[in-house]
Amino acid sequence: MKIVCCEKIDCAQRFSVVEFGRTRPAQPEPRKIVCPYCGHVTYEQTRGAFIVTALEVELMLLNNEE
Ligand SMILES: [Zn+2]
């Protein structure tokens, strides 16, 4: 799992992206990552797929302290 920040300047929310199926014997393909807050779409290469989850407020605060 990784925490990413929305690329859209006026959103800039953080959310978690879990990649699964990355060991599949398939060619990596660009897959959608959709911001759960504003719907902004980005693409990343993966052999599997992504699960995107909005972070809880507490977790966001923890990450902001870094
Ligand atoms: Zn966003």
C-alpha cells in the first residue's frame, strides 16, 4: 500500500492505493487510479489492478506530521 496525493492542485487530498495481482504473468498495462475525493484520473503501470481508498481523517493527520 502506498499513500498518494491527488495531482489536482485544488484537491490535493491523500488516499491509499493498494496494488494487487502484480505477480501475474502478464504485460504491465496502464491502469486507472481515480481520486476518491474529486474523481481525478491518473494512470500507472501494473500487471494487476489498483484499489483506491480514501484515508481516515486521523491517518491523514498522522501523515501530515512527517
Ligand atoms: Zn482529488
